Amino acid sequence: MNEQWIETAYTISTWVLPAILAITLHEAAHGFVAWRCGDSTAWQLGRVTLNPLKHIDPFGTILLPGLLLMLRVPFIFGYAKPVPVNFRALNNPRRDMVWVAAAGPATNIAMAVAAGLLAHLAVLLPPAAMEWSILNLENAIAINVILAVFNMIPLPPLDGGRVAVGLLPNFLAVPLARLEPFGMPILLGLLFILPMIGQQIGQNLDIVGWLLRRPVSEVIDFVFRITGNG
């Protein structure tokens, strides 16, 4: 039993730091770009920071993932506290909304690339430290790529939805923007309720998994290639 607990703690230790950094820098990037584009809301609230405590959502970051772990579900879902952005305060609201929204996923991809590059230095460490470090870096690549691709789903309030609203013509952008109050319930339905219904009727209704699986795989392969880890 002790060995099992040690193994579990070791595994958790290789995921915690990559997850905290991925979430923290994702949210801080939104606030930083918003500040640079004219909106100081996040800056004044102290959200342009690397302090993870400023970005933790009690339910989305702690309770929901913990509940899913306890229920032994085959997936884990969670989210951080969204960075507040006053889009009207941006220098060019429609254009800058795209930059603010894209900043989070772009930062995650940059972090995945950085992790791939750092893997070349990890081999210089003693064997035990090297193994632990490489696992952290592998997990960092996976978490950051999944977070980036997931957030680019074109459904408000996800980043991809706001990018789409900023780029699409008005006759498409307006109805899409109106979906924002319903975006999270729709997403939770697609993530949890639809797959559960599929299990009951013997059909695979994991639409989100189907949408994300190939892009995530291809982006991870791309990161490995450009960082020389192919």
C-alpha cells in the first residue's frame, strides 16, 4: 500500500507544476495583452501575475477535477477563473478582442515548445532527476497543447469563440456572440451529458473528443519535430 501511495504521489508531482504553469500563464497572457491594448481592468485587479492563487476558481480548478477523480471518470475537466476584460476599453474593440483571446492559446503553444527545448537540457541531470524532469516536460507539452486546442473551439466564452466573433462578418458574428451566456452549459452538455446518453444507447457521442483528438495529436507531433524530439 505504501508503495502504491508513493507511486501515486510521484505521478501527481509530475502533473501539478505543468498544470499550474499552463493555467496561470494562459490567464495572465489574456490580462497582459488586454492591458497593452488599452484595458487595465485585469491589471488593476492583480490578474496580470504569475501567482497561481490569483487565477484559481474554487469550483472549476479544485472541486470539479477532484470530484471527477473521485468518480474515476475516464477524463478530467477543469478551468481557471476567467480574466476580466472590458472590451469597450480596448483601443480597437473588435480587432483587439481577437488578440486578447488568442493570447492564452498562443502562450500555451509557446510553453509547449519551451518544454520541448528544455528536454535537451534535462538529460544532463542525474538519472532520477532526469526521469522526473522529462516526465514533467512531457506532461507540460500535453497539457499546454490540449489547453490551447480546447480553448480554440469556436464557442463563446472559449477563446476560439471570441476570435471567431472578431473575425467573422457581422451577420455571423452577432448570433455567435449571443451564444456566450449559454456557451458553458452547452460545453458541459457536450462533455458530460451527451457521452453519458451515448453509453446508454450504445453509441459513441464523445463529440468533443472526436473534434480534438486529431488536432491535439498533430500539434504535439509538430512540437516534437521543431524541438528536435521527433
